[in-house]
Amino acid sequence: MIESVLQHLSPKTAGLTLLALFIVVKAVNWLRTELKIRALDLDLVIRAIHGTVHDQNLQVWHRWFSTPNGMNYTCEAKPGGRRLVFTADPENIKAILATQFTSYGKGEPFHREWKDFLGDGIFTTDLDQWHGSRQLIRPQFIKDRVSDLAVFEEHVQILMKEITKAGRTWDGREGKEFDISDLFFRYTLDAATHFLFGESVGTLELPEQDFAAAFADAQRVQNYIARAGPFNGFVPRKAFFKNIKIIDEFVNPFIDHALNLSPGELATKSKSDEGYTFLHALAGFTRDRKILRDQLVAVLLAGRDTTAATLSWTFYELARHPEVVQRLRKEIIDRLGLERAPTYGDLKSMRYLQNVINETLRVYPVIPFNVRLALKDTTLPRGGGPDGLSPIGILKDTPIGYSTLVMQRRPDLTPDADKFFPERWETWQPRPWHYIPFNGGPRICIGQQFALTEVGYTIVRLLQRFERIHNHMFDIDGGDPCLKAEIVLQPGQGVKVALFEAQKAGK
């Protein structure tokens, strides 16, 4: 039958028929490949969201970087047909944050995804708008402001009272298990609102507050929106917008009060420094309500969550390493005794304290995963070629995800990278761009000294009061901590401990 058909076909018709068959076969193969790629890309998004929901982001990133020949710390994907690049290579991160700074930024998609929560603040804008925000905020984090420790002292005293209350049984005995991480998040929210507004929200003593709950839940949903990428439109937002409204209703009265002050009254407050707040300083430069709101919420997010997370991880590791507690207390007592509050100079001169903080931030960087967008056609130094060490081209609007958490735990960059070992800092120094817990380049965290000062001050005051920390986490996580990465990296199962007060002389 086929021979009969071929006999009646002209060579031209036969050729066209074969060409058509060839095109159909190619089209079918292309379609199969494209559907397979789309399935893999959808799988990537699903895995990213699953990793977020189940606190397995680090495992997801390691899976992306895994190859049959080991690890390649720069890789690509195309979820929804859009190219993404992921990296934990210090040379690429240096390019993104510093040497090619003008080529990469937050970008309009990031701004669009975050604007309901953070508006047009310092964390969501680029170029001139970002620079204006940074110049507005910078004066509030100069050394004279950061080294004023009265706010910390006021709230750390309340914190210690609440720790004592939480850590005692009904008949007053020490040793009761409690979650110190929860207290740290309430403590830093109280200190941050005091610093920003001149009035603390007071969650240590009154934990059930609408604002605190709304602020936490808004961050949770915002994390899903950011991780869903091109599919973020499917994330439910009804409760999210309700929480944003609660946040604004909390912030607005403070803004109203500041804007009711004349420029002369603001200047008088500045000179006397009595009752002078971060908000007063901002109101002295701008009367734009939206600018004030956006900058306040951004700084509140950074000032509260990063410090609370770092304190939580520090005490998580201190509870696992009593020898570190013993050495740290010795340094504190030798320098200050058990009563005197530390000065800014004291904190900076206590080397082992700084080593403990540095090591905590190495193993648990506060912002574990971040993203930048190519603002123009550009490159990255590494990721191309057979060995992954050649440059790669990056087209405008390509998102680049980078992870300090993965990079700072890379075994080829840091000896015993997964081990918490403060003593390493006595003889070891990370190479440039191998350790960047506060990012780097022009967008390096503007409040890092404020955060480090609060962390150091809190550790010192607590270890002056408490001499022993009993670990209750091993029965919960088996020594494998749950890395909850919403916006900041925090312990996903809390930090369950029992604290024991130091016995004073004469007792």
C-alpha cells in the first residue's frame, strides 16, 4: 500500500511530506522537552514554598547546588519561563553588592511585591530614592546615638524579671523550662519601639497585643509572597491587608504627634535630647507622612527581628556549650564584676564576647537568603564554562538569589564550617566576602552597630545575673536545629532552656 502511494507522489510532494513529518517530529520532541522543563520549573517553585513552610530552605538550596560531581555554587532555573540565577559564590556576591553595584538592585518586581508592607523605604528602593532614604536614616545611627545604652538597660531589667518569672516553678524553685526566644522577640520589639517612638509597646509585660501579632503575621505572609515568584498572585492576602491596617493604626498616632510639632519645637527637642526620638529626627527632615511611615516600619522590622534572632541563636548555642558560658562569664566578671553595667567601650574591648557574636552570625546569618535584580545587561564573574569558573551573561531584569547562610557554611571556605566554635576567631579570619552577616558594599546594614551593641549588652547583663543555662532543645531537635527562614533566620522550634541565677557573695 505504501509503495502504491509513493508511486503516485511526485518527488516534490514526497519531499514536502517528509519535511512536514520531520517538522512534526521535531515539534513533538520540543513540546515534550518544554513540558518537562516547565514541570521541573514548577517543581522548583513548589520545593521553594515547601521548604519555606517546613523550614527546610537550606536543604532546598543545597539540592539546587548539587551536581553529579559535587557542588556548583551557581545554578540557573526558569520557573514560569523566567530565568533565575542562584549563587553562594563569594565572587558573585561581591560583584552584586559592591564591584558591580550599579548593575544590580532591588528592582521593580521586588518593590511591587513588598510595597504593601514596607512601602518606599530603604529596603525596597534603588538608586536616588534608596540613597535619599539612607541619608535620611544615617544620622540616627552615629556612634553617639548607638552608644546611649539607657534604652537597653531599661528593657533588659524587665527582660530579666520576666526570665526569672518564666523560669520558676509554682513554689519558687529555679530550673523550669521556658522559651527564651519568645522573650527576646518581645524584648527587642519593646526596645525598638522605645527607640523609634519614645514609647515602648510593652509586650514583655503584656504579650497579647494586636500590633505584635499583626507585625509577625504580616512578615509570615510577605515571605510566601516573595518566595512564590511569578505565582505570588495565588497567595491569599485578606488577613495580610488586615494586619497592615493594624500596623498603620499603631504607627499613625506617633506620626501625628511628631507632625504637630513645629520645626522650632523639633529643633529644641534635638538640642535638649530629652524625649528626642528617631521619629522626631525624621520629622525634622521631612513632613511627608508616607515617607515617615515607610522608614519607621522598615527600621522597626530590622531593629526588632535581626537582634532577637541573633540573641536566640546565641543562647541556643550557649545552652549546648557550657564551656563557652563559663569562659564568657569569666571575661565579663573580670571586666565588670556582677553588678556594673557595661559601657560601649567595655563591649568593644571584650574579645571573647565579640568572638561569640561573630561565630553566631557566621553559623546563623540574620538574612540567610536575599535577592537582587539585574538593572541592565551585565555579567557575573563565575558560574559559566565546564568547571563553573567562567563569567556568565546576565540579561536585564534577571533575578539573582544569593545565600549568605550557604556561603558561610561552605566547608571549602571555612574549616569545620557547621561547628559552633568561637575560639576559631582567635587565630582565623575569614577572607574578604566570605563572611558578610550584614551584607556588604554601599547597602551594608546601616544599623549593624546598633544591633551588635544591643546583642552584646543583653548577653553581658544576662550572664552577670545567670551563671548556668540548661539545654532542653536536644529532646526536641536532636541537636539539628530547625532553621526557620521567613525574613530573618530564627529558631523554628524556639529555644527551650532553664536558667540558674548566680549565687552572690555572702549567700
